[in-house]
Amino acid sequence: MTFESQLFKPEKPKKDLRELLEAEATLATQAVVSQLRDIDKVLMTLTAGDKTLATAEAARGRDRLLMTYVDERVKE
């Protein structure tokens, strides 16, 4: 699924942006996994406008998301 980030503000420090993106992805994917019992894995693309910021993968039973940062503003 694709998700438009509501918290991404390019003027924020990279560390803060990464934390915000992970928090958004965690909330969104947990909502899907908790409501749809037949879904074991959720793949998400986080965007800002037409730019892909990151991808996230959540799986039932996994403690944390797997985040891949794509945009240079959030990449390490």
C-alpha cells in the first residue's frame, strides 16, 4: 500500500525525519495487521508528493518494521 506522510517536513533533522517515518509506518501497518487477520505481511511505500521517501515491511509476530530509506533527505 502507499501512504502519504503527514509528518515529513524537509527542514527537520534527518534523524527526526527517520523516527517520524518509522512511527507513521508502524501505526499504519499495525492497524492493517490487527484488523485483517488473514494478512501476515504488509508492504508500504511512504511518499511525500510524488517522491518515495521509504518503504516499510511489517509481518505478524515481528517486533519491528523493516525500513528502507530511499530519498536522500532520509537516507544515511
